[in-house]
Amino acid sequence: MGSKVENAGHLLFVMFVMFAGGKLGAEILERLHQPGVLGELASGVILGPSVLGLVRPSEWTIGLAEVGAIFLLFAIGLEITPQDLRAVGWTAAEVATLGVIFPFVLGFLFLRAAGRSWVESIFVGAAMVATSVGITARVLADLDALSTRAARVILGAAVMDDILGLLVLAVVSSMSSGQVHYGQLLVVGLEALAFTLVMIFLASRVVSRMDPHIAKLRARDSAFALGVMACLGLSLASMKIGMAAIVGAFMAGLALADQSGKWQLRQNFRPLSDFLSPFFFVLLGVQVHLQSFARGGILALTAMICLLAIVGKLIGCGLGSLHLGFKEACRVGIGMIPRGEVGLIVAGVGLTLHTISQNLYAVVLTMSIVTTIVAPPLLRWVLPRPESLSSGTETSQPLPSSSHPGAE
Amino acid sequence: MGSKVENAGHLLFVMFVMFAGGKLGAEILERLHQPGVLGELASGVILGPSVLGLVRPSEWTIGLAEVGAIFLLFAIGLEITPQDLRAVGWTAAEVATLGVIFPFVLGFLFLRAAGRSWVESIFVGAAMVATSVGITARVLADLDALSTRAARVILGAAVMDDILGLLVLAVVSSMSSGQVHYGQLLVVGLEALAFTLVMIFLASRVVSRMDPHIAKLRARDSAFALGVMACLGLSLASMKIGMAAIVGAFMAGLALADQSGKWQLRQNFRPLSDFLSPFFFVLLGVQVHLQSFARGGILALTAMICLLAIVGKLIGCGLGSLHLGFKEACRVGIGMIPRGEVGLIVAGVGLTLHTISQNLYAVVLTMSIVTTIVAPPLLRWVLPRPESLSSGTETSQPLPSSSHPGAE
């Protein structure tokens, strides 16, 4: 066989190993009643240079992971209509805002006190900001608690702090040079805000105006193809104005969410996201160098960041929902603890830009794993017991969580 | 921005350009009442080094194209159950066999007479073998003629000659070294035959036995994930025994076809194939060097190959179905003319293995385009007129053709 064919064979092999490894890990973690996404991360660690050395970052794997993150965020965006965002109201906004400020400030101050640089401290703080919508929703669904008031507040706030987290990422990305340019920061921040507002308030109207024209297109899968183009195109656009590609992908999803029933977008992009997102999570694991933890002080640092991540959300989100009563505030606070996609993406961007070290990357990844593991048992403890414990598997079927890509 | 992020941005850019360009081309060709796949090929020629130079073969684009071809053939396999293959009967088998032999022999003899090498002649002959199931079915659907006897024979034979074409490819691939090893050829041929028989007669039973176990798996998308793994895994397996990856992918689809309703495989893999297959067709176009045609004699060679491709199918398939009457034989012969995926794949493999030249690759691509353009008007001419000419768009909805990936 020629070298190019062997090459294509190798690309296929890497793809197979990443996908099968990720799914095996997910299956094992599900059996341990943990989110499958943790299994994908763990598989990545095992497949990567730390253990087996089968998968390395390359043009192929980086491309797959990038596309995986983009279509994951696009699919998450498709689940959320602009109306959802406007309807969740004041409590959710308060919970989201305080739940972003507290972990960020705690993480930032602690790292500065520990002698880290401004940029590093800001990056880690930013990675501690966003609750994982997917993981939270899945846990609530498994506990049969999606219809409770606490759950509605949690979901609304989790959606909002995803956007806040993405905005923070946009701002933080501009620090890639290692120096903070305040003027540039302001511009990027304003651009991100303008982009967000346009996408939330205008884009979906533009899209619904386009609807009759789409119907006229000849190609069978026009709506699907336009979805792919919107997702890739807005990802590129957001990179152009200095934001992360995933921000654009998420916004593209939001803009198309109103049409996603009619155009069968959710249904068609779910398999795409299911297929591609494992490459993202597995490659995140691949990029963890277990040796990082061997260094003195890193384990202690990790423990402290985990603690602050948990306490920050508990206090911030608890304060934001205190007027609902102490018990509800506890539920909301605990429900907001898990960090996932967005935090990992922030850390991944930081690593790629060389603004955070391998060590800090491993710390953030561990934080995301620990917060995700900690939340389900705690939530189970504070939430009212589901009427039948065995109904978890059936009830998770029709809920948003189960159609939430990458959330299992 | 760091170089790695720019790199990811470039990968996204190439992806966007290939997808959007391909879909634009498909839309234009659809409006000209031609198969969209021709538009994707043409876009590739324009995006490639011949004209714009925006897309080049690289690890990323080759990987995407490879995966695109694999999931396309997997999705085609999912449309065909082993029972379908066994039920189409003697006429279809006769049409398929003679329709494979005639073009192959004509193409081979002509190229030998024109002074080409054995391997080149065999490769081009092999690329002239397989009718495009997708394109044919789509044309029949558009003409509202899918329920006619001629159509059933055409579809059955088109499915069979796809398999014959893939078997020929398996045999032909073993000639990659440029020398023909007859012993090795025999082994590969027997392996391919054994593989095919196992997949058609045994694999689907094994899969249906697995069904209850699949239901026990925890991960939400287990059946989908197993489909991906079967597709990638059997692609790798078929490469291991010396066949093309797509043969394994097609067989994986066949084996899972019986379960594809229950496991929602068709529905979930269609978006995947719709998303990925344009990269395959666009990259095929990218690999055409328009300069090839400037060389003396190539245009004449192309015209001759096109003529032989058309005449070979007309005579071979017409003879195979002559007992149905002359008119029916004409319909079947014409319906079998379009060449598509498999021929392009054979030529692509030949190009990658450096066994056929750029010039011959361009000839084969042109042959596939010409046969595809020629068939629809001829078919329209010999088939009974549809009752209402305007019903074409509605009737194409529930038919296999419209759920046929990459066939638009």
C-alpha cells in the first residue's frame, strides 16, 4: 500500500480508537451512575501520552476536536430559544450573575495570592465560571425533579451563565499575547456583547423571514445544509472579531432554535454532535499530562481550586435565590456546582494560547471532574425524593437533558 | 493568536469553503435538473489547484473525504437488507453481471489497444463497472417510475453491481505495487467473497441476536455509537485484509440494515452522511487537474471511454433483460448508464496508489459526469410519461432515493 493510503488508514485508526475508547469510558461511568462525559475525559487520559500514547494532538485530531466542540455548542444553542432566555426572569439572572462573580473572584484572588500571573489567574477564574447545562439537566432528569421551581431556576441560570462564561472567554481570549490591552479588551467585550444581543434579539427574526425562501431551495437537505453553514460560518466570524469559534457556533444555534422543530434541526444535528463531541472530550483528556500532578504543591492547589469552585457557586447562587427560602437556595446552589464544557473550553483555549501551563490545565480539568462527581449525590440528598426510584431511566427519555448532546 | 489557534481556524475555513462550495454547486445543478452530486464535483474542481487554489489534499481534507466516503457507503448499506439482495431474482443478477462484464472488457481492451499498461487498463475498466444506485433511484423517482418492472430490475441490478464493483475494487486494490501477483489476487478475491458472504448471510443474524444486549447498555445513544464503531471497525478490518475501507463500511451497513428501523440508524446516520459526503465529492473534484485535458489525445480518449461506458451498459444490461421485451431492455439498459460513487472511489484509490495517472483520473471523472448527465433525458424519453409532470417534487419525498445520502 502507498503511504497516503496507510495515512488514511492511520487517520481511521485514530478515529476508531478515540470514539470507541470514549464510548467505552462513558458506558463504564454510566454504570457507576456518573455522567458519561467523565468517562470520555478519562479515556483520553489513558489513550494519550500519559499512558498508552495511541493518540496525540495532530492536524487530524485537533480538527476533529474543534469541529466536535463547535457542533456540541451549536446543538446546545438549538435547545434554547431566545424567548427561553428572556422568560426565565430575575431570579435566574441574579443566580447566574452572582454565581459567575463569586467563583471568578475567589479563583482569581486565590491564584494571585498563590503568586500566579494576572493572565493565568484570570483564565483559571474564567474556567470556574460556567455551570454545565448538560450535566445539571441530566442529573435533575435522573432525579425526576425537572418540574420543580429549583430546577427551573437552575436551568435558566445555567443557560445564562453559559453565555456569561462565553463572554468572559471572549474577553479573556484577547489576552492571548500575555499582556492585557485594556482598550482592546473593551473593544472585544463590546463586540461580544453586540454580537450576543444581535443574535438573541435580531438573528432569529432574520431567520424566520428566510423561512419561505428556504422552502424554495431545490437540494433535499437545504435546511440542514444551511444549519451547517451557519454554524461553521458564524464560528469563523466570531474568530475574526477575536472571540472563540464556539461562541459563534452557540449563537448560530440560538438564532436557529425557533426554526429547529420545523426544519428538523435538533433531530438532525443531534447525531452529528453525538458523533463529533467525543473527539473533543477525548482530546481534552489526551492533553492532560498526569506527570503534572507529581510536581510539589499541585495537588494542594487542585484541592483548593475544587473547594473554591464548589463554595463559590454555593454562596453566589445561594445568595441569588435566598428569597425563595433557605432550602430552595441550597438546592439551587448545589445544582449549579457542576462545571463542564465551557470551563474545559476556556482551559483548552488557555492551553492552546500558552497562557496557562500544563499544570494549571490539569488543575482545571480535575476541578471540572470533581465538581461534576460531587453534585449528583448532594443534589439527591437535598431534593425531594422521586416518587419511584426506578423510574429514572424512563423519565429521562422525553426531557431536554436526554436530547442534550454530549451530556450523558 | 497562537499558531495552533490559527491552524484550527484554517481547518474550519477549509471545511466551510468545501461544504458551502459543494452545496452551492449542488443547488445550481439541481436547478438545472441535474444531480446535485455533479455540482459538488464541479465545486471541487473550482476550489482546487486548477482554479482558485483554496483547497488542497492535506491530512485534514483527506481524512474528511475518507470519513465522508465511509459514512456514505455505510448509509447506502443501511438502505439495503440482505433479503432485498436475495429477493431481486435472476433477471437483476443477469443484468448486473453482464452489465459489469461488458463495460469492464470494453474499457480494458480499448486501453490495452491504446497502449496503456495492464494495471492501468484494469483500473479504468473497474471504474466503469458500477452503476450509481443513488443517481438512478433519484432519476426514477423524479420520473414517477419507481414502481415499474424496469425500475425494480434496475434497482436490484444496481445494488448487485455495486457489490460486484466493490469486489472488483478489492481485487484491483491488491495490484497497488504495480505488479500483478496472481496468488495474492486469488487470496484477496476469496477473502472479499468470504467477507461478503459472511456479512450477507451471517452478520445480520449475529446483530439481531445482539439486540437484547444493546437495550441493556446505559449510554443514551448506544445503538448509534455501536453503528459508528461497526462502520469504522469494519472499514479498518477490510483494509487489514487488503480491501478498500469503504467495502467494510458498506458491509457494516448491510449487516445493520435489518435493525436500522428499530435502532433509528437510517434516521441518525443520514445527517452524518449528508454532512460528511460532500467533503468526499468536493475533494474528488479538487484532485482533477484541468491541465490534464490540455495534453494531446486526452480529449479523444475521454470521448471514447464515455462512449464505451454508455454502450457497454446498454448492451450488457440490455442483453440481461432482453427476455422482458426490447422496450423494457432499452429502459433497463439506459437506467443502468449513470456511474457514480463506486467508480469515483475506484479511480480515487487508483490515484492514491499511483497506479493510474492524473490524466486517466480526469478521464474517469469525466466519464462519470457524462454518463450521469446523459441518462436522465434518455430515460425520460423511453419511460412511460408520468401522469402529472408537476408531481415530481412531492413523489420524491417518501421514496428510497430521497433518503439516499449523497444522491441529490
